[in-house]
Amino acid sequence: MSVVGRPIARVEGRLKVTGAARYTADLPQDDGKDLVHAVAVCAAVAKGRITSIDARQARAAGGVLELITHHNAPRLRPVPAQEVLGPAHETLLVLQDDRVHYSGQPVAVVVADTLENATHAASLVRVEYAEERPVATLFEGIDDAFDSPRYAPPTTIGDVDRGLADAAVVIDRTYTTPAQHHHPMETMATTVRWTADEVTVHVSTQTISMVRDGLATTFGLRPEQVRVVSEFLGGGFGGKAAWCWPSVVTAMAARLTGRQVRLVTTRRQMFAATGQRPHSVQRVRLGARRDGVLTAIAQDCVGETSAFYDTPPFYIGAATPVPYGCPNIRTTQRFVKVNCQTPVPMRSPVEGVGLVSVESAMDELAAELGVDPLELRRRNYAERDPNSGLPWSSNGLLECYERGARRFGWPERNPEPRSMRDGRYLVGWGMATAIRHAGSDPTSALVRLGADGRAVVQIGSQDLGTGTFTIMTQVAADALGVPVEMMRAELGDTDLPTGGGSFGSHTAASVAAAARLAGEALRAKVIRIAVADEGSPLSGASPDDVLVDDGYLFVRGDRSRGERYAQILRRNRLQSATGDHTPPPREGATVARWAFGADFTEVKVDPELGTVRVTRHVKAIEAGRIINPRTARSQVIGGVVMGIGQALTEATEVDRRDARITNAGFWGYHVPVNADVPDIEAIFVERDDPHIPGSVKGLGEIATIGTAPAILNAVFHATGKRVRDLPITPDKLL
């Protein structure tokens, strides 16, 4: 029986719950004898120049080994922006000159024998600035917004102006989404040892290969001189998808001191260590006939980028043309340079932000027409990808609508706002469409089988905590034909076969394909050995007629004629055998690859206090084949929780006078906690997709897309008030 598709428990679960799984900040290095600690001193202003650094008291403090500033920091080499995801240009700025571009930028680093001594010495560093007036938010700089056709090309399909003119009904609305920060349980941690031959970096990252390549470039090394390890990761959500200043300054400190150096950012420093989701303003216009069929979609977005980074981060409107069949579509995006860290991915940086406005506008159109919001979406289902014109590789959106609505009880919804109550609470039901591009990365893998019958699969990818260890094990075990208990997964090390980054919902599809192909190659290799071996019961059989089950190889139709992997290897005096996979060059797209979903949610609103609580949520997803329903459900729960935070609680507040973050901590930046999370039900609409390796489309991003606009729409249904500025806080409802 295939282990793929079964809800097996996480293979690394026991290590995690017993504390045996060591995260980056937990790792003992050489018994700790050579380990020293670094603490960053961060800028207290958002724009200006450093005029002086008084480090006399800090240098005199106990245990201090080194103090690094722009005066003595190693010189870094430029990294082309197109080669590195995230704040690449920030690495050029860190401790390279006296310029300050955002509050929280590191201006000095103290290295000491203990963390306590380093922290104390860092508090003694006195920095003076010639402060300049910053651009605090995109609103201050919106008059200087600029286009970037190379990185954010406009979308034009048909004639939008004509489509709007011909419409019976036009919705013209503006929505805003705030800057938001990632807050994984594990903050950013890096440990670096620098020797004459190799730099070894233990870091909490979603992209070990990217960190390797970035550090090699900036420090003038060959990639093979840099080894990056990240075995266990305490969450990332995109914030650890780029190499950023904590890794760079830790490498600097290790190089200057000749010691093994560890730097762990504080929770407050996380607000200026790994980037953020950018603030956005989105104007959406929808034109439709009286029956609800769309005649035009126009979305014009303005988003933030950093003051020092010429390449804008993300094109928010890139996915707008995808969900609905419409003959006339136009999207544009402009950018404003702000004194903040460069925006980076945050669990669906494109659809997760851009569809908030589109799905809210669709709900407003439904209300204007008097059409059920779900029915409006059905009427505008796209038979092909409107953007590319290509056929779908597979599309289960209509079934997601049907199964999600039935499970939620949508037909029982009273369409009138403020018509449903539970005692004193106003009850609202809302829904939204979710889509996400289904991509993958070129990934290599190696599967090795030992003479004892045990096997290992190796890929230089990483596990964010979503279950990559487990699905790699399942897929490789199936491909080789051994029990899952006899297969072990190794990842998180650049010395392993090259894998891609863990972002964009690419990981499952990438590692599953590579693990399957490597396992199949090894199985075929051992079968060839067996049928050519006169001492084997399989001798002389056609390789195509040899089957494998539970580690036992036998001839089709005659199970008695067979033997185990271990017997074949031992008789041929092989300690091990390996199979590998190297990805072929990419081919041009012939189909549109997307995952689809539908969110249905219930909220209860206190009409006197303006508080909103999500009380039920159903999410139906078509993401191809599900390798492990248990870890997949966990993905959906985590994604919906993030969507609740996006809709109701999370916003990075910036003081417009000095561009400093005013809620840099959990005391002010509110993420959902257990009491905020309702019953969340996941429905998987599985599809075999011959155009996608293993039919795996990925879940990480689409698990959260759709949740926030569904909540926005439910709040309108409950209260009759349309909130167009996230998050929905009580003051906006009272």
C-alpha cells in the first residue's frame, strides 16, 4: 500500500516535542569552548548620517573582543539585485559607510565572550547623528511614486475603458493594506565559523543556497567555500526567505575575531532585521452587466519600497487577471521610496495582498446587483487563464465552491446585512476566492540504500516546520518500495544535492519530484543488478516484470521468486547503492498552473464594543494531490490563522514624524492567539495533474490567501458597514 496520501505522523515529531531537535540558537559548537556572541547596535533615527560613535565605555567593558563599525568592517562586494531575493542592496550598506536609511539599521556590532557581556557593552555605545527628515509612509511620498515596467509590468487585456463605459454597474473603490511584519516563534539566529578554507554558517533560513551564494559574492569567495546549514527552522513565513544583515554582520565578526560567533536578534530587532510586507493602496474598478457578468476589471496599486533599493519588491496586481473570465483587464503598479527596510515576501506577497481588494470589490458588486456573492463568482468562472490565454493544467475551483458552500451551510445565509443574530451579537457570513500560482524549482536529490536495507534521501532544501522531512520520506519510500520506517530524510545543508528555497509554495512540488525520480533511479539500478546476477531468484527476468513491495523484489505473477534489497547488495558485496536526479532544463509553459480555493467564514460582532470574532471557517482547496493530509491540514490551519491576523489585528504602526516603528513588540503588534482561533475545517479537492510533477501544487501560500477578504465580507454582512482599510479594528465599526 502506498504511503503517499496517508496521514502519517511527522518523522521528526519526537525530536521536536522532546527537545532533541536543535535549532540554530541551540546548537552547541565545539562544546561551546570557542563560541562568542555578537549583539547589534541599531540606529535610533531613520535617515541621516552618523557623526560620531563613542565606544570607549563599551570597549572597556568586561569580555569584549571586538567592536565593529563602518570604520573597520570588511568591505563588501556588490550583489546584482536580480540575483538575490529580498534586501540584497542592504548588505552593501551594512556597516559600509556613515549613511542611515531606516530606523533599526545596524550601525555597530559588539562581540564578547558571553551574551550578557555583549548585550551590556552594546548598551554603552553612544552614537550621534546628523538627522534628516525621512519619508515615513507611502502617503508622504505618494506624489513621487514611480513606475517600474521591468519588475512590475502593467497588464492589459482588451479595452478596459470601453468595458467600463459599456457596464450597467460600475464599482470604484479604494482599499489600503498596512505594512506587516513576520513573527515566527524563532527569531533570526546565525552562527559562523570562518577558517582559511571554509566558512560554515548555521542560520535560521528558508534559503540555504541563497545565503551561500550571497555571502560568497559579498565576501569575495567561491560558493564551494561557504557551507550553510539549517536543519530545523522555527517558522519563516517569507521573513527568512532572503539573506539579510544578521547573517552578514555575524560573518564579519567571525572573520575579524577568528572565533566562532553567534548572533540572535531580539524580538524588537526583528522589526528591522528581515524585511516586511509593504503598505499598499489599491484602487479597484469593476464593470458588470445587470446579470453580474464582468465587462471590465481595473486595479491600480501603489506600494512601498525602501529608500535605497531601486528594485521594487512585488507586483501586487500580478494575479488580478486570473480568477475570473473577463474580456477587459488592466493592472498597474507604482512604488514609493520610504525610509524602511526593503519589503520581502510575507506568505503570499502577491495574491495575499492584491486579492484583498479584488475580492472585497466583488462582494460590493454582488451587493449592488442583489446577487449572491458565491453565485456572482460562479457566473464569472474562467474557462482558461485570462492573462496568458493558456488552458488550465487543472482547475477545481467550481468544486471548491460547491463543497465548501455545502459544508459551511451557505444556502441558509440571509443576504440582508444585520439580519442574522446570536443574542446580542451580529452574525455575518462571508466568502472569497483564493488562487496561487503553482510553481517549482529545479531540485536535485540522492537516495542511498544500505546493505542493511535502510535508505536515506538527501536534498539541499529546508523544512520551515511544515512537514518537508515527512513528505520527502514518504515519496522516496514509495519510489524505492521500502517501508517508510526504513527511509530517512536529510536536508538543510548546502553540501547535499542542490535544492531550491522554501517559499512560494514551491517546496513540496520540488522535493517530491526530485525524491521520486532519485528513488526510482535507485530501484531500477538494483533491479538491473539482480536480473544480471545468476545467484539471484530474479536472474534472467525482464526488469519491467520486477515489482517491489515492502523492500521485497519479486517477479510479476510469482511472488515466491524474489528476495530483499539487503540480500542483493550483500551478495554483490555492495555496502550501498545510490540513485540520483539532476533536473533537466525548463521548457516553455503550455498550460497555466494554479492552485485554487474558496474560503467561507462566520464572524460575530459586538455592536456596542465593535469587536469582531471569527467563529467558524471552512476552506476548500484544489492543490493537486495531497502527499500527507495530516501535515496539509496543519498548513491550512496555520494559513487561516495568519489570515485572521491580516484581517483583524496585525499592522505595523509608524510614527510619521520620525519613521520609527511605534509597536515593535508583541505588546503592541498583535498576532492571533488561541482564543482568537475558531474551528477551522480543511477540504481537499484532489486532482491528478499530468502537467505538474507528482500532481503537487503546494499549500503554503494558498492556505492563507482568501481568508482576510472573506472576513472583510463577513463583517459587512454582519454590520452593514464596509471597511476598506485593514485591519478591522473596533474604531472602524463604531
